[in-house]
Amino acid sequence: MNIPSDEELRSACPEEWREFEAESAESYDEYPVLKEITLAHLRRCCVLLRPPGLPAPVRDSQGQFVKSPPETQLFWYEHENDFKALVKECEELESWSGVTKNPEEDIIIEALQSVETPVKEIMQYVKNQRKASGRPATKRTLGVMAAELRLTRPRPSWTKLANELCDCGQASHDHGCAERIRQQVIALKKVLRKYDIVLPEL
């Protein structure tokens, strides 16, 4: 499914974009890789929340999402494959972001319910999110951290990155530690290309 332009998404989901831009001004600009991954995730959540051309979701007095209108529920019911593909993409992007709290989680769960997704699948999604919350840094998030350092410092070596980032528990970090981080950065680069995220060479 094609993702609309950022201007269209900002107009369709102003609350979500305002929250992202506020966080970006405070912290994301220091972490360009995380910022782009988070932005790619936000774009897909906005499409889930309000598919192009459909009415805005119901919000409370504070502007927070309450529920999707019937038109959105029907749209996703009729485009179930697109819906599941977007949810899968959201999950993949979340796995690289290391976010401990996903503000769009309720939106996705409500959308899952709106297309009559089996309860078992909804519970599995919730379980995956709970498992991700508050856990130690994963290999993927270490890959993102290494990529950030390679963008913001004068090209540190993989060994130096391993000494700084590796959490294997060893007193010193060997070639294996450096290679694991290098492989995660290679995997990250594939994900960035998949989502058309353009950054300087990592």
C-alpha cells in the first residue's frame, strides 16, 4: 500500500505529528537513525489510523484517539491484506527502535479489532509489545546505537564500538563482539533501504 506524503499525513493526523515533532525537537535530532525509523513507523500508524480520503478518528477533549469511525473499520475489513502488511511493518520498525512504550499500540489493537481479527492474533500482538517493553538493549538496538555513533563521530572502528556498546558481560570485547555489532549494522542498512530511508554511509 502506498504511503501518502508527509504533508498529507500531517494534515490527516495532526495530534500524532505534533507529538513526534515535539519529541524530535527535544531529542531525535541528536539521533538521526532513530529519528528516521520512528518517522517511518509514524507514517504507517497514521495510515492505519486514518486511511487516505476517510473521516478523522473520534478523539476526546484532549485530542487523544478514542476509536475509528465506521468507514475506517469497513475499509480495513475490505483491505485486510494491506492492513496486516502495515501492522507487520510497524512491528519490524518497533523492533529496531528499542521504544519501551508504543503510543500507537492502542490504535493498532483497536484497528485489529475493527477488522474482526481473531482474538489469538490480537493477544499475540499485545504479548509481543509487552515482551519488548523495558527489556535490555537487543542486538538490533545495539546496531542502531552503533550506526548513530558512526554518523556522529569520526568513523570509530568496530572494535572501539564493541568496547563501548557490547553488553555480553565479558571484561574485554574481542573480534566476535565487534563482528556481531558490524553484522547488525549491515542488517539495519537493509531495513533502511527497504523503507526508503536515506542516510549518509554507515
